[in-house]
Amino acid sequence: MASNMILTPKEQGFYFPAEFAPQRAMWLSWPHKEASWPGKIETIYPIYAQFISLIAEGQRVCINVANEAMKLSALGYLEKAQADLSQIDFFFHPTNDAWCRDHGPAFLVHKDSGKKAIVDWGYNAWGDKYPPYDLDDVIPTLIGGKLGLPVFHPGIVMEGGSVEFNGKGTLLTTTACLLNKNRNPHLSPAQIEKYLIDYYGVEHLLWLGDGIVGDDTDGHIDDITRFVNENTVVTVVEENKADENYALLQENLHSLQKMKLENGALLNIIELPMPKPVIFDGQRLPASYANFYIGNKYVVAPTFRDERNDVKALDTLQACFSTRKVVGLDSTDIIWGLGSFHCLSQQEPL
């Protein structure tokens, strides 16, 4: 390679670790946009604070806030949730919205030195659906500056909720999202694959099709299929054949059954139920048990006041995590924002 060309993260030895790898911190952007939870934003804070309180037992929690007033409001909820405030750091980084999985930093680790770097992908609020998003778009670079980490700028749109990793070189995503013309219309599928390989440090790509009904992100992977270890995924399935998610989730399941990992092995697949439909104000919401966050001590999973399936989902997930306790938190109000705990968070590896 010519000496005047910048080496990609992969060429420099960086890769994106799996979420189940040890973490230093979880990053969040404190929710404040009422239009994301019309008429309900006040109802989400107690559960959101419980989420933070749990994760803070095992690692730091870093929260982007706009100003001192937002920080004080956040502290009030966190104190009520009995969070360990010594584990929580606030950063004065104003945001447009709360979805840190998609606008937050993609943390890379060097495979030899362990040094970290950040990828600042472009962010356009899921295909320019919810402008403005100028504040969200610069969050990764602001965090890189605060932490003193190098920041890579691929120059294309990519969201953290659209990609899933096993940490050994395999990346799982969906055509519905990454190949949507509202993201990178100038790029071919092959070009998008090259960006994924170069900037996430992976070598093997697996493509599923559509996401669940009601998902305004055009099919994020974190609502359907997640790695729980290097060779195992949980994937949601709908048992009601009359439900509009049934066929598309069966198609995803059948696709997964044919897929192989970077080492040539078939995926180990564990089926996760779907909750009964969550409908608010006449709208089908993207409720899914797959939108859990894997922390160092706890796996925090959304529940939806579905007595049968909530228990089944939590039991299924607990069987996947022998060293972590799976905790369900009621996400019925949070999902009105069209996302849950995984969508709201982004992990920073150790």
C-alpha cells in the first residue's frame, strides 16, 4: 500500500469485540425528546434509572447530558433507583435523541496492544426520518476527544443496532436495513461489505432479511437475532401463524439454520419467543425480547406484561448466560419510543 494512504482499522489490527466480552462502561444519552415518547416520556425514567442502577453494579455508566439541569434531573431519578453514583460519569454532550446504540461510538480494540479506538459512522436518524440529528451525529468524535482515543471516519451511514458480532470475525446484519436506499444509495452491496470488514475488523458476513413489524429502523438485527457466545445466537420466533411477524421470522430462522461461522461451523440456534403484540394508540410497536443489553454482571432484558412469554423469554436467556444474572425490566412504556434497552445503550470494551 502506498505510504500516503491511511490504513483501515482492520489493517491496523483493530476489531469490534462481542458485547459479551468484558466491558469498561456502558454509554447512554439521557432521554429528553418528548416527540420520541409523545405523552409518556415521564413514565420511562424510573425504569431507565433501574437499568442504569443494575449495570452500574458491574461497570461504569457514562451518560451524555445537555447541561447541568439535565444532569440534576437525571441524578434525582438515579438516587431514587439507589444507583451507585460513584460508578456514573456525566458528559456535557448535547444530543437530539436518546438512541445511543445508533449515534454513539463504535469502540474498537487492538488485537495485540489492547488499545482502543472509535469509529464515527455517519448518522442520519434511520434514513432522515427524524430530523434534526446534527448533535447526535458528532457524539462519537466528542467522546473520542474526551477519552483521548483515535477516531476513524468512514464517511458512510451505519447504525450500531444494525450489526451483531461474535468477536471472532463474524458479523450478522440485515439486507432490509443496510441495503436500504435511505442510508447509502451510492454504494453497492459489495462496497458496503468492504466498509464493514475494514472498519469493524471482521472477515465473515452473514445476511438476514427483514426485521420485525413496527421497527422504524428498517429492520435492525438487535430486534431479531443476537450472539450470546462465539457460536450461539438467540433468534425470536412467533408461534401464532396468523401474526404478521410469523412468516418473516420463520424465514430468518431457516436462513440461520443454513449459515456457517468464520470457522466453518454451523450456528448453534436457540429460539426466543415473541411477546404478544404491544399496541399503543393504534400502532404496533417493535416489542422484542431480543433487545437485551449484556453487561458484566447482568443481562437486562425487556418485558412487556405478557405473563407467559415474559417468563419463558427470561428463562431462555438465563440458560444462555451462566456467569450473569438475567433481569427483566418492564419496557411497555419505553417501547413507545420504538426501541428498548439495547437501542438506548452502547458498550465500551475493557
